[in-house]
Amino acid sequence: LVPDIAITATEDGAGGDWGYTYCKNAGTYVARGVWDDNDNGLYDPSDTWGQPVDDEGNALNTITFGETDEDVTMLIPVGGSDFELVPFVRVSGEVSRLDDSWDALLVDYPDTHIYVVGAKYYAEAQVLVSTLEDAYDYDVFGPEEIAGSDVLNYSLLAPSNISLFLYAAADIDNDGIIDASLEGWACGGEGDCWLTTGQANISGQNMGMDFSHLYDTGMY
């Protein structure tokens, strides 16, 4: 499940500590442990699989990230823990401008860049473009891609069976800082930008951006 798990041999087999560091209240996820018993450096269907169990050894299938740390026993093997491995799925859709055309935006803000991000965490009020390397994936459209476009077609890769934060954001002055409240923002997914992936690609995650506030405030 995680790298560098410390394993020690016991009379009953082998054991060691494992753990995740994750956002609290992040939800419930299918969880599996795997023994790379063919030592090929991959987690593949032919390996031996397990899953979380309760104190009596009953399979739990999932892990829930709540308010506090929890001790969860991952037992390998547990029958029925194998599953079809689809490590990544593709998330795609269109980003449109709701209040005018993209070309009109470039007339006033010729350095505009539009980012579509599949993030691990909720974004702060300001996001450094350099930190997007820590996201699951992102797509970026510079002035040359925006010019003459009706919509911006994006495509991201994300792990299967996870929840991510999907959004489109603008850096209209191309200063490397995305300021959601000032520059432009749109949510994807279902409610609060959250999107849950499964085992199949997800298309049609369209987002519309409204830049009318730029002209109302005169801040740019």
C-alpha cells in the first residue's frame, strides 16, 4: 500500500507498520494490500492480495478517513480481495466562456492562461502555478491555444477509484499566481468541485467561466 513498509517475521507470518497521510474527512475508499510475491516490482493481478479487517478478522473492504487517526489492520491474504487493475482513467471535457468570447478576453488580457486541474486537495484562495506539479494532472491553454477557440478541450489523467478536486482557473496576467476570487474560476465534478473516478474514463465534464467581474471591478 505504501513504500518502505517495515516487515518483521513472527511465528504466525510477517507483520509491520503501514500508513497513509491524508486529508481528514476525505471520505471512504476501497483499500487493498498486496504482496509482490513474484518480486517483479509491480502490483499485478497474479500477486497475493488482502484488505482491511476488523478485530475478528472479518473483511472490511474500505478505509474511511474521518476526524482522527485510526489503527487499521491490513491482512494479506484475504479471499476475494483481488480486483481488476485499472491504475488510471482519463477525465475530459470543455471549458467555455459564459459572458463573451475567448478572443474578446485576449484583447483585454493578452497574456491569459487557463488551467484545468485535477487536484488532491481543495485549492486555497491563491494557487501558485508551480505547485500544480503536485496535482494529479493539469492541462494549460496559453494565448496561442485560446485564440480563435469556441471551447477549450481538456484531458487529464487521474487514478482510478479516488475522489479529486476538479476546477478550471485563469491566470490572466500570467504572473504564476492563480487568484480565484479575482481572475476567474469554475468547478467541475458534482458539488464543490468533487469528482469520483471509477474504472472507466469520464467525459463531458464541462465548465463555464464568467469574467464579467473583471470589468465590473476594474482591478485588472
